Amino acid sequence: NIFLTTTYGCVLSKQYEVHVVNKMPLPRMKVHCASADNDLGYHYAEPDYDLNWKFCENITGSTLYFCTLRWRNKEVSFNAFTSHLKNDPCSKGICRFEARTNGIYFSGGASPTMTMLYFWKNHTGQFVL
């Protein structure tokens, strides 16, 4: 489990916490998440590994974090956070993604219900991380 903090408190905007959890069996899943100005690095996630971080939403509403996950010959890239000025799926400031064998699931806030958002895609090329 790794917890990356990019802020200690938000003054003019809302604070968010994003979790990307590996619910896949071995081998380890490769995870890379970043924003335009904050690269969280590459991680080799064991089963149940939770890559998570906190940040303040940009007051202009332009905050975007994306992630790329790779496991065996599968890969998926998705927006882990996009500014939610109107409709906020991350109620209470928490966004949770789980990588499962059939796809990527999402739950916002205190809701324990996970909804499938993305399917894995086949990747036949060499992984460079």
C-alpha cells in the first residue's frame, strides 16, 4: 500500500482522494498515473496493492489525472479524475477504481457499489515502463 500526498489542505477548492486497487492475481500489475504537472511514477502492484493520492482540485476546473494499467497481455488507459464542477461522481471526495480480471470498476464516495467502466484491451507489443 502506498499513499501519495500532493497537498496538505485545500483553501479555495475541494480535496479529492483517488484509489487504484489491484484485485488481479499474479503476476504484478504495472500502474502509471499522472496529471499534467504531477507524475506519480511507475508501480508494480501486487494483488490488493492500493495506489492512492490526495490533491486539491484546480480552481479553474481543469484537473485531470489519467492512469495506464498493464497486466499480462492486457492494458487499459482511463481518466482517474476529471474536474467535477457540476456532477461529481466522487461524492465525499473519494474516487475508487478496482482492476479486476474482466475490467476496471469504479465507486464514488461512501457507496460500496462498484460499477464496471472499462474493459481490458489486448496488447501484443512490448511493454516499456
